[in-house]
Amino acid sequence: MTMFTTEPKSSISSREKALEKKDVASAQGKLSARDVSIYYGSTAAIRNVTLEIPERKVTAIIGPSGCGKSTLLRAFNRMNELVGDVRLTGQVLLEETDIYAPGVDPVEVRRRIGMVFQKPNPFPKTIYKNVAWGPKINGYRGNMDELVEDCLRRAALWDEVKDKLNKSGLELSGGQQQRLCIARALATRPEVLLLDEPASALDPISTACIEELLDQLKNELTIAIVTHNMQQAARVSDHTAFLYVGELVEFGATEQLFTKPKLKRTEDYITGRFG
């Protein structure tokens, strides 16, 4: 991968940088960004971000539109490589493995680090085949019926679809489709689950179902979620990272960051005085 060697001047103060590094050092990560910068062509979307995603916790990534939240999230499983002229410097580590190192298979990375997108995107296949598709192409040799049922149960969808597994996934409601996408992601047995605004297009009842599901899944998975919804971030996450113009401003325990942020910029954003 081509590397850039010239970094743009930071818009975050040295005091903020010092606090940021102290915060980052406070949690050991299952998934880590180490001095990561991401470029679309010559334009930097992410600048020098170092961040630990703690194991078996939910980490929310918040910030204004266009600040680089989704770009950073997609970097965690190499999805940016699929969307054009994107370059990354620094390291992204899954435990001790740099997922961008030469010889690392991006398909295997995406198996171990699953992703759910903002808009539900079930395949135009049956509910059963949506869940079975990933394991099948990866050569799964176990009992597929049991695997499909297990993933649908873990996604809190089994009771609603168990009698219509041969119906198209596109016939489900929006909330059900999103849970089907989560079940599909779970079917490859990932260690990490990334979610990009997974409830932004859903009604309040479906949103509550997704949030309850995340609370259950964090007992077995490491989770990172991008959200514009401050209340959602406060409800579902254990840790929160605040991004602004591509830089990590503050990272810490969610309760602390939302009630006693260290930086005025964070407080202004959370309280709606940001501008």
C-alpha cells in the first residue's frame, strides 16, 4: 500500500493531544488504531488517530457530519479499500496483528471483523440463505440448520421468522431486515462487530430492539458503533470517542465523557453549543 509521509497541520491543541493520549492509554484494546491517517486522494479524512477499542465492550464513535467517523470505522476491517482511491498510514491492530500488513488476507479480516451498515441490505435471497451465505462460501462443515437458528436467536429474530425461513429477506420490516443483517454478520463467527448508524432509519421500537441486542452481544463480542444520536451513544456504549475534522478530540468512559468531559470542545458538542 502506498504511504504518505507528509501530515497536515493538526487543528487540535497540544493540551488536547496530551489528554487524548492519556485517555487512550487507559484501556487495552481488542482492536486498535495506532497513529492512523486516511486519505481520499490527497485529502486527509482522518489525521493521526490513536484509539483502543476495548474487548467485549461497546465503543461509540461520535462527532458532526463529515468528521470521519464512518471512514475510521471502515478502516477497522479494510472496507475503505472497496470504495476508491483511499490510502492509510499507521497501523490497525487486531490484537497484535496489523491487518494492513503485507500478506494479510482482507477477506479473512472481514470474516473476523464483521460490519453492519446504516441501511439494511439483506441479499435478495431467503432468510435462511441470507444467514447461511457467509459460512457456505467459507467452507463451513457443521450443521447449517443449527448455525442459522443460533445466529437468528442471537440477533433476537428467530421467534419472528422461524416459520418463514424460505421467504425473502426483503419481505421483512426495516427493523427485522437490520437484525437479519446482524445475524448474517454473526454467522461467520466474528470477534469484532462494527455498526455504522445501524438504527438511524428505524422506528423507536426497532431502535430499542437493536440497542438491547447490542447490550447482549457485548458479552461475547467487541463492538464499535458510529452514531449521530447522543442519547443512543449514552445508552448503549461503555466508552465513547469524539471526532472532529478527522481528529480524535477526546476518548473515555461514556459516563465520564457525557457528564464531565475534559475538554470544552467535547462539552460544547454534547450540549448542542457546538459551532
